[in-house]
Amino acid sequence: MAVGLVLLVAAQVYLTGQPMDPLELSQRCQQATPAWTNYDEDIKAQIGARPFAEWRGEPISAVREAGAIAVTFRISGVWAERDAAMPVLMRNALGSVQRDRNWQREGDHVVYRFPVDDDSAALALDSIEVRYPHHTRRLLVQERTPT
């Protein structure tokens, strides 16, 4: 009975808690430096447990561009409306890990860009792994098709 009461009070506090100021959330996202091995806990500590829990998204493509790999995520829920982007990490098959350098919102999609040198062996790689809230996923890297 006591455990149920504690859970009910905790849920009430979580649901009625004040949302983070949008500017503060954006700044925390920009300044976050999560490590690959401790990503989820780093994000919770640096950005907040609630924003982490609210994030919903899935990668839908990885495309090689001039000097970058662009990973597109479909975002849903409250994060689809926020002017901030949760930090995402990319690890190539050579083991090199980097954080997104910039992002661009396109409707309910967010495109994260990870710079790579044009002469880098990373450009020849066929796949990458991306680490984002709640998941790690391997993606095949596609070539940009001419338009």
C-alpha cells in the first residue's frame, strides 16, 4: 500500500512539474557532451531526466553529403514542436565517435549533420551507428542522389 502511494505521489509530481524554459533547454542541448558508453545517463544529467523521457524519434536515413553524413530522424510528441534538438552521437566502423555538429528541422524531421573529411576513410564506410535517447541503431549510409 505504501509503495503504491509513493508511486502515485511521484507520478503526480512528474506530471505537474513545470516544463523547462525553452531557451534553457536549447542551451543545455547545445552544450551537452555525452559519452558513447554513458549516453543515457549523461543526457539525463546534462539536459534533464524529463526531457530525455519525453523524447520520441527514430532514424529514417543516413546520407553521405559533401563533407558530412546527414542522419534524418522522424520526431514525434513534444519534441516535434521544440526549437531544440537532442544531441545525437555517431560512431563509424573505424570506432570514431562524434556528436552532431548542427541540425535542421524540416517539419516533423530533424536532420543531424556529422562532418567528415572528404579524403577521410570514413567516407568509404557503408554503415554507421547512431546513439540517441533510448536506443542505438546501425544505419546503412546511402549516396546522395542527384536532383
